[in-house]
Amino acid sequence: MTSSPTQTIDQTLPTPDSLAASLGRLLEQATQSGATSAAATMSISIGLTVTVRGGDVESVEFQRDRDLSLTAYRGQRSGSASSADWSEDSLGEVVERALAISQHTGEDPYAGLPDAARQATDFPDLDLHHPWSLSVADAIDLALACEAAGLAADDRIHQSEGATVSTHAGLTLLANTQGFIGHRLGTSHSLSCSVLARDGDDMQRDYWYSSSRRHEDLEAAEAVGRRAGERAAARLGARSIQTQAMPVLFVPELARGLIGHFLGAISGGNLYRRASFLLDSAGQQVFAPGIRITQQPFLSRAAGSRSFDSEGVAMTDRTLIDADGVLQGYLLGSYSARRLGLETTGNAGGPANVVVEPGALDFAGLLAEMGDGLLVTELMGQGLNMVTGDYSRGASGFMVRNGVICEPVDEITIAGNLSDVFKQIRAVGRDVDIRGNCRCGSLLIDGMTVAGQ
């Protein structure tokens, strides 16, 4: 869309009460039309994304999306419909479509709304909403400063793949015919930069980014760009290595991916489908002693904070892995819990703020603890068999000798079985990455296979 450089994005959202009335009418129409129960959501998001490349503005995108969705039940049959139109006529059409679909679905004894007694009744202020009054011109200036710092970080940086500034605000309401109604209001802001380094015929790319609920908490644009440039230049001269077993140190932004695989393995959908390498593992040791993992959904301004799950069930602080490395329970919504003969854990839609308890060592301390091994800074491909736990990913990073980062390496593969890998974690760093839903420091793992030449 056409925009003026002085135009400022208006992140003013409707009040929850103004949307709640429409949701109430939607649910009332559903029950009057034959639904035995129903759940509905309304969501609206507003955002601005600006990208520059090579000193020029590549794109300016204003985004304003909204969605209305309804799941209607006729006994154990269900149908769902959605629309971006919030008019009164559209409400009736959504109800009609959802109920029509329910007539053609099979009965599912596990379907239905959550236990009403488990629905959230307390909605603490988690300090998630911090709009950014950002003009297009200011966003462009920030992106240009970020890119310029990336290009100036090293003489061998020769090209930019772009720098991006993004700001979004969103509101979601959830309601059902059991009387639950709740809303989530939040913002997210980010800065990112990607550059290419060249030395002769050798070219390497790398990036960096910062994200936060409050724009004041973002890293400076120049710092983000400089970090991207330094990372790209450091990778020049990378080569493969001989296949061998060695300790591997995952930097925080990659370590949380390993923890993400664990979370997937204890999630209800994989469990009731019997497609998890941690099937029937509750009460068993699955991590090395001393590794403790919790869910903390009420952290102020955190990326994953929320007081209720996608069904309206109250979130809770939970210990997933205790200090002995023992799995304390699964991640279940109402449907998967019923399939497994268990109770919901309030995790429909996934966990909220998974925290791997940091250890005593900083990043330098982890390198010294490892001595000789591989520091992994990038992973490629998917490479996980969720049923068996077999793990194999393309990787690049740096060799470490006597606790010192040495030459860069690439065109390698790291492999192992996650059932073993989790038990071989020697240390968790205190260099915790707080940018995502999983907060984790660097992970030092013993004895993974690194395949190269």
C-alpha cells in the first residue's frame, strides 16, 4: 500500500468488551441453531514491517488482519468455520457453515469443550502490551543503521541480504458456552540483519536479531548489525573435518531447538498416536541428573506468557523435569488427555515459557569445561525421527581446543539418539537466550557423532 514516510502506525486495538459482545451473540446464535456447545475466538493484529537492502528501501508493509472462528458441537460431532468479516450477517453465516459441517463429521467420543472446573478465572497482568509509535521514516532509519553497521563490521563483508524492523500488536478473545471468556493483549517488536562475507572464492552468510515485548528492550540497531557482520566474517575459511565422536556445545539459540524436540515428544498428539520416543516415560529419568526444566507462564513481559491455553484452561507453573532428570508429566490439552485417559495439563496450544534452569558456568566457562570439541552455531535440515529419537542435522560452527575457539568448520553432520543425548548433557550455561518461548543457555553434550569427510 502507498505510505508517507511520516506516517506512523496506529496500534490502537478494540477494547475486549467491544468484541466480547459479538462473541456472545455468535455463541447464542450457535446454540439457538442446534449446537449443544460451542467455542469461538476473535483476533485482530496490527503491524508494520520495513526492510532495506543495499541502502535502499526494499519493502514497507502495513498489516491489519482479523479473524473470527467458531467450533460448534452437536453431541460428539463438530464443525468449524471462520471469516474475516465481523458483520452481523457474517456471524450468522459462520454459524450456519459450522453446523452444516458438523452434520458430515463422524462422532468422536473425545471431542468437546474442556472441563468447566479447569477454566481460568484469574487473569493477572503480565505486562505484555507495549505499543510502539513508530513512523515509517524512523523505521527506515533504524533498518539503515542496522544494515550499515553490519556492512562496516569487517572489511570482508561485501553484501547485505537486508535489515528488517518489525512491530506488531494483537488482541485475541476466546469464549465458550460454558461461560468462559478471556483475552490476550500483547505486542512484539524486532530488529534483524543478514550479511554476506567474502574472502576470495569463499562466501559465508550469517545474521543476528533482537526481539522483545517492549521496543525499549531491543538491542541497539548498530549492535544487531555489527553482531551479524562479525558472525559472517568469523565463518570465512570453514572446512570439513574427519568423522569422529566428540563433545558438542550448542549455543543458546540452537540449544532451545533440542529442548523443543523434547517438548514435542511429550506432547499429547504424538503420545496418543504412539509417535514419540518418550512414550510411557512419565516418572522415568530422561535427562541427566541436575538438568531441571519448568514451565513458567506468568513471567512478566516474556514471549510465551499467558494465563490460559487455547481452550481457556488455566495455565500453571509446572516442573517438567525435576533435579534428578525425571519426567514429571506430559503436555496435554483436553482432547489428547481424554485419548490417553488422563487429565488436561492446560497445554492445548503448547507450553508457555519453558525454562531450562541455568548452571554456574558462563559461555567461556563452558568452553573451558569442554576442552576439545565442537561449537555448533548453525543447524540445517529437520533430521529427527520422532518415533525413534534418531537425530541427524547438517551443521557448521567452530573447533574448540583447550577451551579456545579455533578454526570454523562446515559441511558436517552431528548425530545421536535424543534418548541418549538428553542424558549426556554435561552442563547448561547461564548465557540464557530469552528471546523465545523456551529460555535456555548453551548446552554442553558429551559424545555425539560428528560426521565430515
